[in-house]
Amino acid sequence: MLSFALCRACDARHPAPVSPGTGAQRRASEDFRHSSAPWILGVSAVSGLAQTRHRQVRALRRRLAKVAMSSKPPGEAPTRRSLGANLAVVVAGVPKSASAEVLSRPGSAATGTTGTRRQLFRVKDQDWPKELARTNPADFPHELADDCDVVILGEHRNSSSDHSMEADFTREFTKERGRRAGLPPAVGLEMVEQQFQPILDSFGRGEISVTDLYDATEWSTRWVWPFELYAPVFEAAKANGSPLVALNPATEVRRKLPLEGLQALTPEDRGLYLPDALGFAATLRDPNFRSYADLVVMPSYDTHVAGQWLGSSDSNVATPQNFLSARVFRDEAMAYAAWRYLNKDQRRGMLLIVGCDHVRYDYGIPARLKRLGSGLSRWQAERQLLLRNGPTPSAQISGRLAPGEVFSAEVEGDNLRLQGQRGFVLSEGGTGTLGASLVEGRKLKVATVLLNPTANEGLANTGAPRWKLPSDNATGPALADYIWAEA
């Protein structure tokens, strides 16, 4: 029986605390790069983040965790409605030099009104966010239905405004996108774990009702937030003929990673959730990823450890490296679930509804989905495959591919030569049977929308809102493509 505790730092469920010193806690002292390397690249240098930035990350966490993770005073009702317009204040009229204190003032709004209209801002490709429209509450940003294959909507779980807006967005986007494309888009859900996809399919066929989803998806033990907040999204999607797609990896898999790191994943886990090993590793090596990890992910580590939301209050067990591993694993798994569905049905688009931290500054789900949806064709292992150093059966075995693993390769005779000098997959007995199938690439255009972001989510606690990720590389990604805020 699984037991869970609510993590206030990331709006997610974690395993409930266990007593220190029990057998359930295994010391995992290896750093992030070593825990991921054996199956990602076969070498030990995946990322220098854990070694080169460890002290800086811990210092930054201590400075920022308290501010960045607290968006409401203790005891205040669980809503972000008054906070939703905070970041919109900046782009709607407050001078660029406005202080974080002004930005964070509850109730601030550019129009001086509440609950009467919504404002859409374009952030990407702008030096300063550009206001595109002010609309009635029932409207949604129609321009997003024009030419985007995928829209990723970032919500706050405890915001009544966000839930109202995402239901409206789902209703109108699926209808409008379906009208323009000739086929309604799918709706991807972080709230439902992937093993429950058959349940969502049954709901789409009308075999079960929306109330049946609560028990059938084990909602009460696998997702903390009230079901009634999300029921309007399910109903809106079904009404417009949009299939629902489960995105979240299974809790039984996720709970292992904060204590054991990526080494805890079985070959089956890797094939199902992290099949693009080289692409996953490449994202970790991106120069901007360091800034993303330092400023967006790691500030909440101390809060997680102190609350025992990682399964231990010992930072030598629930290490920073394992914490980061668990986070990027979940992002990659959800991105791959969306890509897998979109590649299976290449006529459809998709709307993803996920937590805001999986959206902002691109390196959660968006960058991973863009990488998978780059248009490149890939091979996918149908079973476990041996890698050899050369194209002959006598060549030394250099590694293995897990069932479901995705890889890039060129056909060489009857064999496959993997890119990156990873080795060869040989045909069976020279028959041409490879044990892998070619997955045709699909180029995806991805857009991101943050609902009612707070000032701290724009890193205003570092001095001023950062519309682009601070980085040594001048091309750091934007906070989001769009901000949609209720004034």
C-alpha cells in the first residue's frame, strides 16, 4: 500500500516520510552524471553539473528557496487568483525597473478590475512582453489554434482562476483547432498516470462516465488535487471529440528516483519512459540547462528534504543529484508520452495540461518535445538488442538497447550503424531481420502558455522579472511563449 504526502514546494505527491535508518532507505552517494551514464552513453561524463556547480547550487538554494517557494501567507485560502495578475502588472504598465516588492503585492492589477477580462501577452521573440489582446473571460487566445501542433498549458493546481481558464481553453481550443485542421486535437494530462490510458480510452468511447474516472484512475491515491477541478476539462474534451492522453509515469517508478537516482530504472522502465537515451543526455549537456537547474529546479531541494517529501531527510540519501534526476525523468517521460501519441496519429495536434514548473523556461517538457519532434526519423527497438563494436557476429558486445529504446542509425548492408559511434545492430543470421522498426519523424511546432504566473515564477526574487533565462549563453529561452492572465 502506497502512502503519500503533499509537497507544497512543487504541488505534487511524494511518498510519505519513512523512519530514518529503515531498510527502505538506501544510501546513494553517486552524483547525477554517474547515475545516468552507464545506460545513456556508456561513459562517465554525461554532465559536469553535479561536480562543478554543487556548492554554488546549494548556496543559491539557501538564498532563494524560502522566497521562491512561498506564494501566499500561511492560513490564506488556497487560491492564486489575486496573485495571478502579479506578473501581468509588469508587462501592462509598471515601469521595467519596478521592484520585486511591487510585483509581488497581492491584488495588484494593470486594469484595476478583477474577474472581468483576460490579457494575453507574447513573450517569445520580444525584448519586452507585448500585449496582444484583452478579452472577455469566456474567450481564449485564438491565434494559438492557427498553426501550432502542440500547445502546453502551465497551471497552478490550487488556483480557481487557472482551472476555470484551462477548462475554457480546452473547450474552445479543441473546437477551433478541430474546425481548422479537420480533426480535434488530443488533450494530454499530467494528472493521469500512463498505465491508465485504457481507462481514458473507455471514457472517450462513452463506455464510462466522468465520475467513473475518479475510481478507475485511482485518483485519490495518485493525485492530490480535487477531481472536480479537472472534471470540466475531461468533459470539454469529450464533447469536442478530443481523445485524452495519460502523461505521468507510474508512482511506483517515480518514488524510487529521489533515493536511488536513474540507476533505479529497470530496462522496462527505460524503454517505456526514457527511450531516447542520447537525446536525453544531450539536453543535460546544453549550456542553458545549468542555469535552468540552478534557478528553476534546485532552489526547492532544501524544502523537499526538510519536509521528507523525498522519502528521507538525509541529504546523503536523498541527494541533490537524485532530486534533479527525478525531476528531469518526469519531464522526459511526459514529453515522450505526448510524442509517442502524436507520432502514432500524425494528423492530430495536442493540448498538454501540466504544472507551471514543467513549462517555464522551456527545459521541462517543451524543449524535450521539440527535440523529439524535430522531424528526424528514428529506429525503435522491438526487443532487447545487442550492440557490437563491428558489423560481424564475432565483434565484441559493447552494450544493449532496451525494448522500446529509440535511436538514430544508418542502414549499412543488412545491419544498422548507430550514430555517435555507439556500435552496430546486426541482422539475425544475415536475414535482414533487425528487431527494430523505423519510426517516421514528424516536425512539431510547439507553443507554451503560462496561466497567471506569479512574479517569483519569473525569477523576480532575483531583482526583476527575467523574461529570458539568465545564462552565460545569450540565447537563453523565454519564460514562455505566452502569458495568459486574468485581471
